Amino acid sequence: MSVTELSWIFAYIIAIGIAGTIYVYRHRQADLRFLQRLIAQLRGQNKVRKPLSINKVPFRYVPLYLQLQKLLEQLPPPSGRDKLTGLINRLGLKAKLTRRMPVTHGMFVLIDIYRFRYVNDLFGFSFGDELLLSMTERLTKQLGERDILARMNEDEFLIFFHEPLDETQLNVLQHILQQPIRIKETTINLQIQLGYLDLALHHSDVSQMLRRLDLAMIRAKADPNLIASYQAGDDVSQHRQLTIISCFPKALKKNELYMVYQPKFNVKTGDCTHAEALIRWDSDLLGSVSPGEFIPLLECAGMISMLSQWVIEQVAAQQRRWQDDGIMMQVAINLAIEDLSSKHLCESILGQLKRHRLSPELLAIEVTESQLMTDMKRTVAVLNQLKRAGINVAIDDFGTGHSSLAYLKHLPVDEVKIDRAFLINIDKDPRGQHILSSAIELAKGLGFCVTIEGVENQSTFNMLQKMGADKIQGDIFAKPMTAAELEMHWDKLNRVSSLA
């Protein structure tokens, strides 16, 4: 905004003030209240207040109000202050706390509105703004004279309590904040997550305190009560996580990642014609990094598609080498929900198959139940593309997610893999046996091939054979092995009919 425009705004403020003073002596006090609110709004909302509604503006002032509001929207928010709520933001909070350092008494409490983004998705951003303003008012009522309230990001607020809260007080605060809020004739039920930091124990510098508070919130999101504090050692864990993310691109170039393959055993024929591709990472810097550790981090960092493309290329190249050596085997790869959101997934996979002169039937895609339900319409559309191209599709971890039976008959799926969790104490659990048998019967009744994961002993295998399982995968047959190891044991892998 130019200096001239700003000058006009301040001229309007002065004019309103003079005109208002003259007018009020002759007319109503309502005009005085309007003028005071409008001037305060133009000067900058240094205190929390809702925007002045046009239906409260005296008719004679409406043209002036509309013109000023248009200019007001072009003004940048004050540095260090949130435009919507008028609260200080993260930058403003750090500046204020830095001036007070050292702060060795009190408590930080980070407040997160659970699944706030769904409010915006369902009702729109203006509805979400109303919710944030209502929450701001609710939080303001919890402050003491020396406490500080800040809006840290979209749905997170921070309160610096000058006096620390005990466990009971934290529970009471959560209860107050979770009371339903009614907006535009709609009642919103809330869940509030609280991460807290006792400043008597953590007061080295502002940036570190805020970082540890963020780590406390991570713990809170995993806690059944949605309340947690920072724990000693969380910094080390975070440092490793950040290192994993930063090292990943270089690890691909340095060939620190590699594939292993776990065969699947055909219960009826004793053949080994299928395997699942699994990724491993031996880092020069970090040591062995398990997929359960680095895959969720790559998903959060937006790098999972990079990994998936690498896996597809590695598996396709290996399939070509195996086929040249006379080994014909379908290999399944696991994809993330971000992969299934890509418009070019099918095109990319078919491109790799064509490049390595492979038939689509040699590749299978595994997705979990929870991934299917995240965006059912989009996921089914992508899976249909893969199916039409001749690529097999499997549901991984079947029975552990939250899919509806009504959807199963419509899914473009060839195989379901029943999770190893169903096998825990299965020999001594008649109810568990009945559930597992019913799951197998249901899947086969829908035309799916059924694979059971995590089979480790002969008695379990015998039971699964009687229940009608098609394939098993587990240590009783073969552990995950490198491509070279699989080639070495190929003949042996196909002479295991004695198990049956």
C-alpha cells in the first residue's frame, strides 16, 4: 500500500473523530459507540474483538464504512500479531519472551483443536474462523493478569501461565475448552489436545522451549487422555528423526537402501510363485533404520513418492534379471496413500514395466485397509486403472482397519492379506479361531485369494490349511531374503510340498 493511501486512511480517522464529536452532541449515543469501534478497528486490533458487523452500522454511515473496510483489508497485520484473532503470533511471542528472559517459573501449555481442518472442509473457512474466534474468547477467560495468550498456527494456541498448573488444573482446562461451541445453528463437539512444559525445568532459551513444547504436543496426540508433557530424551529422538529425513535423498544416491523379498507359499501346490518386496536401509551415519521408523517420517516430509518410485524401478529391474535367469515370480510392492493420490501412478508403473519388458501380471500392488478408507472414491478409481492394466491388487492388513463390509464387494481387489495379529495365541483361542475362519470364508466368498501373514509354526499352518487359506507368508516357509539369496534357494523354495 502506498504512502498516499495510508495518508488517506489516517485522514479519514481524523475526519470521523471530528465529525463524530460534533454529531454526538446533537444525536444519539449509538452513533458514538459505532464511531469508537470503527476508529479502533482502523487503528489496528490490538485487543481481541470480532470485526464490526455492517448490520450494526447506522444507515447514514454505510457508504463510508464500506470504503474504509476496503482500505482496511489492504493493510498488513501488525508485525508479530495474528490478523484474525488479534493475538500475538509465534514471532510476537518469541519477541516478548526474549525480553523477559530468563523465564524460570511458570508453564507453557500448547492447545490444539483436534481435526480442525475437517471443520473447514465440511463447513467452509468462514465457519472455521468463527470457531477460532470463539475459542480465542474462551481461552482469554482462562488468563490471569500476567499470563500470555498467542496463536501459534492455524489451530494451535499457546498460553504462558505465570503460575504452573497441576494435573487436576490441566484436566479442568481441557474440560472447559472441550465444551461444545454453537455456530450458525450448528453445534460443534470438540476434542482438545494439550502439550505442556514446566519452565522451572526447561528455560535455556526461547527457541528450545518452544521446540520442546512441540514435542510435548506430539506425545499428547498419542496419549489416550490427549494431555502430555515433554519427556527427557525427546530431543534426541527428534534429532534422529530430522537426520533420517535429511539423509534420505543422499542414501538413495549412495545405494544405502536395498530390497529384500519374502516368498509366499501356495498351500495347495507347494509352489513359490509370489513374493513381497520389502525395503531395508543400512545407513553409514545412523546404522540400521527400520521401515517402521523411516517410512512414516518420509510420509510426513512429503518424500514417500520419491521412495515409491525408487522401489518400483528396483523391483522392475530385478524382475527382468530373474526372468532372464528363468525365475518367474509375481512381486508385490507396498504403496502409500500419497502414491494413490497421484494422477500419473498407473502411467509411471506401466512405463517401468515397458522399459524392462515385463508383463503387468508380474507385479502386484498392496494397500492397507486404512488407506482405502481415507479417500475411497479416489483410491478405487486408481485401483481400477491398475486392474485394467493387468496389475494385481491386494488389501494388506485385512481385518485390522475400519472398512465397511458394504464396500468390499465393490473393491477392485484380487487378494486379501490377513494380518498376523489374528494368529496371536490362535492355538488356545477358540473365539479367535472362529473369527479367523469367518474372515477367510468371507474373503473367499467374495472371490478374493487369501494370504495369511506371520505364520511361524506347523500347528498354525495345519489349522490355516483346514480353514482354506490359499497362501501363507512367514518364517515357517522363508524369512525376507536378498535377491541373491532367493536365487540361491530357488529350487529349495519350490520343494516344500512336504509342509502340506
